[in-house]
Amino acid sequence: MSAFSPSVSTVNVHANYRVGDGPDSGSVVFTFTDRLVSATDDVIFASGASFEARLGVNTGSISVDLPCVDDPDISPNSWSIKVEEKLKSGRGATYYIKPTLAMVDTGLNLRSVLVPGTLPAPEATVRIGVPGGLAVYNSNGDVIDAAGNVIAGGAGGGLTSVTSADITDATATGRSLLKATDATNARTLIGAGTSSLTLGTTGTTAKAGNYVPTWTEITAKPTTFAPIIGTGAADAKAGNYVPAWTEVTGKPTTFAPSAHTHTAADLSGVVKTVNGGAPDAAGNVTVAAGAPTLANLPAGSVLYTATTTRPTSRTDIMVIFTGADPGSAALDNDMWWSA
């Protein structure tokens, strides 16, 4: 390409695009990812500059000369060229190429380039041997500029030896640590002594992080531990403690009775002995019908009878019928028990 000076090495980049039995049509666009500068600081291409190569009408091919990415006469190095194949068939791809000096004789066939599935991340552009760029050293360890000239000392040039005494903003202890021969010497310099601790149980060893002392190793233990189970004011009651009646304070002097019932055996004095009849265990006497007469029974007596009719209309005694239901023969307060 006429845009490049004779000192710039180029690679012939070519390709032949076909679709079916005939040539494809369209174009291929080449874009420079970096600003390219020659050794004499002449701009070759600005960053993002591009040009388009049209496919031959009858051949479907292109042929262009592109500069080598590793040409020492071009700065920076390791840049790349973006390739965009704009084909009528729609089979074109977008990818990046890096023509190198090794391809000068053979050229670069775009149809042989392996196209990745995704575009690579842009590469950082760094110039070497110039202010703000990377420093380059020669075989003697001297810093050289882009033209290979040694940069004089004091202007960012060659390697020099630095001693601990040259570090003016460091303390004496800090400078001495730089010359420590080993870890023991470094601990001595900072006054750490034998700070390289060893795990153990002696006075000069360290306890492990999960160490738990035994009961006998614990000193100044109290002889007793609160709370104490007992009955004193400073003692604690046991969980199953039940106070004695005398210990319960604020008790009422009387207790109201609750509603309750009694059995017949609990009652006494309801029926009085009549004509020498023997009472049962509850003190009651069963009187057979007709004897003794009702007139002989004192008021408030209870009469048990097996009849279903009341012997009399006397109302000052209670008649308890045993057996069949007396029906209307019973008066108020009379009772009936089934036999």
C-alpha cells in the first residue's frame, strides 16, 4: 500500500469468496484498533481509521497489504486489525487479525483464519521507551529510549544499587530490619525476644486456642457456690419443696363450706325408736304397715312403708315408700325408693 513508507514491513492479506459455483460480492472493511506511528513519529493511521476493499466482480477476491503488528519501526506493538466481511450472501463474519513479520513471505489468507465465537476484549495500548510508557532495559541493565539510546542516570536511567542508609524516611529500626539475617535476628531487633511461640503448658510456651483448663488447674476457687439449697433466708428452695401448714402465712380463720350432699348413712336422729323397735346402723326404724299406729309416731318421724298408699293424711311425718310408685298417694316431702 502506498500509504506506508518503504521501511514499514507489510503482509499481503488476501481472500477468495465464493457462493455456490460463482463468486460472492460485497466488500471487506479493515479497521486499525490503535494509532500507528512510524519510527520517525510520522502518523501512519489514526486509531479507528478504516478502509474498504471491494471484492472483484468476476473473481470475488481481495488482496491488500497491511503493516506487521510486530514491526520494530511501528509503535506501539501488539495491536490488531478488525475485519468485517460484508458479503451479499450474508456469510461474512467479524473478527480480528494480527499480521506478523513471519507472514511476510507467505501472506495471510483470510479464509484460513479461525473465527472465534465472540470478539476478543480490546487490548491496552502501551508505548515503550517514552515518557508515560514502559521502561526497556538493554543487556547492561540500562534504561533505553524508543531509539535504543541509554537514558542518563538522574533522568530515569540505569539501574543503581540502593542501601538501607539511602532510605531517608525510614527509622533506624526499619532500616535494620532490612538487613536482618533471619527471623530470630528480626525478633531481636524489634525487641520481640522469643516471640516464635511454641504450644505447650510451661511458662515459656503458649496455650492452644481450644485449650480448656482442668478443675485442679483453676486457682483461687470459692469453697461454695451460690445458690445453696436450704431453708435459710439466703438459701434456695428445692424444686420439690412443699411448705408445712405452719409455714403458710395469712391463712383465714374460717373456711366457707362448699355445696355438698350426704348419703342416708351420714344422717342420724331422723327416725326415733318406736315401741322398742331396734334402729338400723343409721339410727332409723322401719315400721311395718299398720303397727304401730301412725298416731304413736312423734312429729318429724320418717316412716318406711311397702304399701303404695299413704296410711294417713298426717303431714308432720315423712313417708318413704319402698316398692311400687305410690302415685297421688304421696304428699309433699314424701319419697319413693324403688325396691
